[in-house]
Amino acid sequence: MITVRNPGALTLVEDLGRPGLAAQGVPRSGAADRRALIAGNRLLDNPDGAPALEMTMGGLEVRAEDDLLVALTGAETPAWIDGEAVGHGEVLALRRGATLRVGVPRWGLRTYLAVRGGIADRPSSARARSTCCPGSDPSRCAKVTASPSGG
């Protein structure tokens, strides 16, 4: 599990959305940058559509409650684990108690934090997950669980 200590400007739990439900009035929704979400999931051997955290303009800070493998994809951002600079687009080890801090993107708008096993913030509805973590109230997105099922 990870704890969101600061969601930045806007952090959402996103997957690939709800394809095939438009006839019932349900929009596709899902990740704004589908390729980046898929890339992060593939780095971690997750299913392509596994949920991840989608950050708008960076600023996310999370604390690992367990040993985890994670990846940052999408808009390239500086990032640090316990103050040590880490890479983008690669598998990162986030040890229990460690803090990952994500800066502002150098280019682009949305960065994805994928976790091996996926993210489960609540039971899914309409075959998808989407949760808002408003920047003004980090407690509304306080705990996100790394799900071994892969979402």
C-alpha cells in the first residue's frame, strides 16, 4: 500500500476507461495519455489496463507502506526517493517507509505512477476506476492499495 501525502495539483486513479458502453450513455473516460499508462504497466508486468495514479503537473508525494516496484511514465518529471534522484521510464524499488516525491514536468502535462500489481482505491464500477484527489484536501486520497490482482 502507498499513502498519498500530497496529491499535487490534481491526482486521479485512472485505467483504460470503459470502452463499449457509449450506447448506454457511459463515456470511455480513463487515462488522458493511454500510451503512457500502458508503458508504465508493461514495465511492471501488469495488464495494460491496470489502474495507476495520473498526475497533472506533478507535485505528488507518496509513502510506501510495503516494499513496492513502481514506474513513472508520461510527462518527464524530476523525481526523488528519500531525496535521491531517480529515473523516468524505468522500474524503481520503493522500500517500506520510503517517500517518492515527483516534481513538475519538464515537458507535457500528465505523469503516471504505476505500481506492480496495480492500484485499488475502491471497488470498481462500470468496469473502470476513477477517483479524484483534489490538491486542496490530501486526506480525500489518503491511502491507495497496491492490488496483487492487477486491477
